[in-house]
Amino acid sequence: MQSNTAQLIKLTDYEETPYVIETVSLVFKLHAEATEVVSTLSLHPRARTPAGTALELDGDELKLLSIKLNGTPLEDDAYDAAPDKLVVHNPPTEPFKLEITTQINPAANTRLMGLYLSDGIYCTQCEAEGFRRITYYYDRPDALSVFTTRIEADKASNPILLGNGNPQETGRIDGTDRHFAVWHDPHPKPAYLFALVAGDLTCISEKYTTASGKPVDLNIYVEKGNEQRAGWSMDSLVRSMRWDEKTFGREYDLDVFNIVAVSAFNMGAMENKGLNIFNDKYILANSETATDLDYEGIETVVAHEYFHNWTGNRITCREWFQLCLKEGLTVFRDQEFSSDERSRPVKRIADVVRLKSRQFPEDQGPLSHPVRPTEYKEINNFYTATVYDKGAELVRMIKTILGADGFRKGMDLYFERHDGDASTIEDFIKCFEEANDTDLSHFSLWYHQSGTPHLKASSSYDEAAKTFTLELEQTTPATPGQPEKEPFFIPVRFGLVGPNGEDIAYSKAEGARVDGDLLCLTERKQTVVFHGIGSKPVPSLLREFSAPVKLEAGLNRHEQIFLMRHDIDPFNRWQAAQTLMSEMLIEMTNGDIPAGKDAFISALANMAEDENLDHAFRGFGLMLPSEKDIALEIGKDVDTDAIGAARDAFAKEIGASLYDTFERIYSAIEVSETFSPDAASAGKRSLKLRCLYYMAASGIEGSAALTKAHFDAADNMTDRMGALNLLVTWNLEGAKDGLQAFEKRHQGTALAMDKWLSIAAGAPNEDAVSTIRTLTEHPAFSWDIPNRVYSLIGGFLGSNTRGFHKADGSGYDYLAEITLHLDKNNPQVASRLVKSFGSWKNMNAERRVKAKAALERILNADQQLSTDVKEIVERCLD
Ligand code: PHE
Ligand code: ZN
């Protein structure tokens, strides 16, 4: 067995390319097993490139058919061609043309990178390094070039031929059954934004006119028969385009904007210039197959990819270490869009739930890395929650610190100054500094220093002096490669809540930079004294979750309940409830009976019934922290069975003591008869289902029948899936019937059956692994389609905490087995799954031994591991 010795890539090694590719003209002769790609590059050396410097282009599993320089075939000794590299020795010192012909096999491309076939449709995926699987090229984001693409294919099976940019000409190829289309993209772009699609597709279309009056044709292409399910995506696209004009002054810049949905796709979607390619999960929706969460996800992802046109495409990254420059910023933009379209506090809660459940665990384990990393072996491993979601939090903090106007000024300068550039985080920060005449150097540490800071607060009140003193201390635990930590610049939004629930105004604050409701911490420990405080307040800290830190608020249960009832910041009302639940669940896990439980439960009832709050917020308020969240909070020597048992017991107790309340809320909410995915209707459905969750947990007579009735009466996927999940989770009578009925109804609709797979995978059960094994034999499952794998295996790893971390190690063994299995065909998918080992060091000794052995088994397996999997496993074991 050949061992994999991938290079460590370092930020400090960055160098410009010695040659510039001015234009590239591509001809694709599409055939399933032998596609020919002719690439003609116009090149010139940079002024400082020494004469004779070799031209080295990237490749990956390529076969070179021919190579010509200025029209003449190159002599054998003038170049070296390997599958992963093309070297041209001694290129001309004057501008020259290189014509490279390669042959590739789309049908055999199981990695879904480069050009591949998905359900008979040719499509490409080039980010991050997929273009080198098509032709030899400078496959790096700072090599910007103008692309022209000619696509040739059989006309009957591929009536639709799509490329980047604007359509030029189409026609038949004489004497054959083939036709062609030529596309030209006037905007210079890196190869990772290249795309083509060919297949038998149908589309829905709309005409859009930009703010300055430019007409744009919008098309969403789907497999025939799915066009009825693309309407919501189109609606989301149009709203995104308007929003970006209004909010950031950014308009679209081509004559057409095309989106294509495919079923085999590793990630969510891809922002290729003028030709976004989507995982069909983020395009297709109707009430029968999609949940409210799916509708929300589609809106978000359509917006996200569209917003990349400015943040990512017009301004791209210098190298992949700068990934957060486009991703963190674009996530921030899509979050803001959804907040404006829906309820801002509810969206904020949803985003923080996501951050805490995905990014916090990453940042507190062996896979922790800075938002802008400085080294990697496989860039695909860095499309992480840290780069995306923490990256978005950093942009949000800049806005918090500078205010809305200052933020907009910085963004305007960024767009103006860097349009057409391959940029860096330093360039980005500098725009905010210059536009606001301020210094963000301390703040920038957030990009370089990894780990989740811990913020500990304590306070005291001096009645005689009318002062309130707040002590704040930050510590950041060591993370891989960073044993010592500097204090961060932490913006803390706050209020001092008086006995009547209103914020108390202070006359003066000393000890930190405090401005209105914003306090900026800059040191390890700071004491802030507020003057003119007439009565003892309860501090409400980190309102709106103003910084991605773990807060220990230093409040007693009574004070937390007070905030839960009265804080004017809805986010902190929710947070207070979460903190209380989390604390109590940990005590119950340890076998203790939590103090103040009854008071908490009655506050929870009040929050659930409060008609002044919107339904979605009340639904979130009732949400118990997940078993995974609690495991992370405990942090070491975790026994997942004890957590699961405590959480089940708590749900049952809340359900039993508030049964009448839940029943009342449940019956009072009326959802309009015709389905609508709008936020208000979705909120109603979610609160109803949350009430049903507790009723189903209670075990009270009639609750199982009520849950089954909800399932049977459901006329949309949200209710059907929600109720089925409860039947299965609480193992109620009707679960088996429900699973069968669901299967019968949705067999043949892959995206709906994914939900069925994930429900079955998430259910706690004695022998989870054999359940999963059996399901891998089900016709709805396939190892080759990432969505199927993410639903079944991802559902098991992500939601079945007791099953995956089972003390006998069966979950760990199974993950090792499937990682090795998947790695042979699709390393990116294998690597995403194997990241679930990231929490192993937090487990108790019994589990740690098993997890370590499973990780070692992967590393020592008798097969060549991909760089993707090897890097993750090594970091886990480090
Ligand atoms: N750039 C895509 C996005 O976030 C994600 C992606 C990365 C897709 C790599 C495919 C491959 O919008
Ligand atoms: Zn993105």
C-alpha cells in the first residue's frame, strides 16, 4: 500500500503566479465516458518573472491528449505531463498561446468534483480545486481570467447547454446528431467559479429589471416533472436581488442568471458566475414534500449564492486561507436578509442555536482552527462552521462596534476599492478602519486566534453610593497550535434591568469603554462601575448575542427567571430559559434534583402562553438543549446515557406538569387551511408541534393517540414529519404504522424519503447500529448520493447521541467502517462524516478507549486514505 504524504500548505508561502492567463477559451466535446476538453490559454510572463521560468499547471487524474504552443505541437522534451501536473519548460518571454487537450471520464467521477454525471445530467463542481480535474490550469483563486466556453453534446439527450456569463450562439454540428452552444463571461474570474451544465432539463423563468433599469432573464432549471416545485426558489431569488440593491446598493451584472438543481451534490450549492448549481434539496419544495425549515433553508441558500455575486465573485479571495472573506461575509448577508424578511429576534435565536450546536463543539475540540487558518493539508476540510458561522459573527461584531452607518461606509469602500480583486481579510478590515477613521487591530485577533472565549461576570450593588459594579473576566482555553491566548476585543451589549423590568439609565460608567448599551472589553479582567443607579438591577449581558463567547452570567436562578420573564431583549429572555434548562439538566444528569425547578416550569408556562410574543419565539422558548449541547456543556468524562435519561425525564416532567397548558395552546392555534410557508404560519406550526412534543413525552393517557391523530390529519410535510418524529422518538403506539404510512406515501420522492431515513436514524434504540445497517439496504438509500448518506448516517451521528456514543463502542466502530467504505469513492463525504469523532476526548474513559481504537483503525487500514480523511483523523488523534 502506497502511503499518502500530502503537503502542508502554509499561508506564509503565498507567491504570485509567474505567468498571467489573460483569456481562456474552452471547447467541451461531451461524451459520458470520454469527454475531450480543448483549452486555449493566452499567457504572458509577469514583468519580474525571470526568463526560462517553467510554467507549472495543476492537474488531478488528467490524461493529456495533445499540447501546442502558438499552434505547433510541443516536442517531447519541451514539457512533462503527469496526471496531477503539467510543466512546460522554457516558455517564450513574449505573450504566447498554449492549446491543451485532455480527456476525462464524467461517468466514472464518483467524487463529484470536476465534470460529472448526475442522473444523466452533465454538471461541474470546481470549488475548491475541481477545475484541475477538467484541464491543466492555474487552479487557484488569484488567477483571474476571461472565459469563453463552447459546449458540444448529443442534442436529443442534452437539449439544454449552459455556461457562465451570457449566451453567444447556438447551432447544429453538421452531419451529426450533436449541437453546440457558446457562452462568454466578460467578468474575469478564478477557475473555481467555472461551470457548465448539459442535459434534458426544463425551467421556470421570470423577467427581472435591476434598480438602474437593466433587464435580466432569470431561469431555474430542474429535471422534467419538478417544475412545480421550483416556485419558492424563484420567489426567494427575486427578493434577494431586490434586497441587495436596497441594502448594499449592489446590482446584478449579466443578462441572464441561471440556477440548476441536481441530485448528486456534495455541498448545499455553488455560486458559479451566472450559473449557480444547487443540491436539489435547496431548490425543490412544495407543501407535500418540504417542511417549513426546508422553505427557510431554500430562501437562505438561494440568497446566499446570489449574494456571492458581489462577495465572492466580483471580489474573490487571494488564496484559500481567505475563505472566510467570502463565506463569513456572505453568511452574514444571508442572515440579515432573512432577518429583514422574517422576524429578526427569531432569526437571531435560530442562528445562535446553529452556532452553538455546530461551531462551539468544533472550537472546543481537536478540530479547532482560526476563522482564518494559516495551514491546511486539504482545503475541503476547511468549509467549516468556524469559517462560515463564526466568520459571520465577526462581521456582525464589526457592525455592532461601528454602528449601521459606519458598517455601510466600510462595505461601500470595500466594494469600490476591491471590485475585480482577489483580496484578503486585511484588505477588508482596512476598509472599515479607513471609512470610519478607527483602529480595528485588536479586534482582528478574532480572525487569527481560535477557541471560544469564556466570559465570566459577577456584580455587586452599593445602595448608599448608588453604584453598580460589574466585573468581567475573559479566558480562552488552549487550542491546537495555540497554547497561550491573548484577550479578545469583546463587544458586550447590555442592559441593567430594574425591579419593574425596565432598563435603568446610568449617569456615568467607568472602567471600560461604555457607550449607551455597548460595553467593549479589551482586557483579561475589567471592573466597570455604573453611577446613579437607584435600585439593585439584574444585569442582562450579551444582548442579541453580541459576541460568540460562552457567558457565565453569575446570576442566581431567581434572577435568571426574572430575565426570562422581563428582559426587553427577546434574545436574552430566550437565553435565560436555555441557561436554566441547561443547568438543571446537568444537575439531573448527576443525579441531583435541581433547585427552583417548579418556579422555572411555571415561568416556562407563562412564556409559552404569552400572546404578546410571536408563535415562533414561544416555540424556541420551549426548546430543550439537545443531548449534544449538554454533553458539550459538561465538557469532560461525559456519559451520554445519563444525559439522555435526564433529558427524557425532564421532558416528561414538564409535559406532565403543564399538560393542560400545552393542550390549551395546542387547540387554540388555528393555522389557515391552505398551506403557506410564510413565517407567521410556520411559527404557528412550530409552536403546536413543540406543545405536542411535551404532551407526547408525558406518557399521559391520550397523548399517543393525539400525536397519531396529528400525523394522520397532516396535510403538509411539516406536520407529518413533526408528528412522526414524536411517535418514533417517544416510541409511542402508532410509530410503526406511521413509518409505514409515510413510506407508502412518499416512496419514489427521494427528498421526502430522506426525512424518513433521518427520523429512523435519530431514534434512540438499544441496537441503533443494526437499525442503520438494515436501512442501508432499503431502496430509498444509496451510498452514491450525498443527500441519502447525510440523512441516514448524518442523522445517526448528529441526532442519535446515545446510539453513536454507545459505551460498547459499536457506534464508533461503525463510523470507522463507513468512513473507509465511502473514502474509496467520495473522500469529501467521508471526511465530513468522520468529523463526528471531534467530540471523543470529552467522553468518559470507557468511551474514549473505544473511540481512539476506532480512529487508529482508520489510520492503519489496508487502503490508501484520502488526504481529506487522513488529515481529520490525525488531528483528532493529536
Ligand atoms: N461556495 C459554496 C457556498 O458556500 C459552498 C461549496 C464549497 C460548494 C465547495 C461546493 C464546494 O456557497
Ligand atoms: Zn458561500
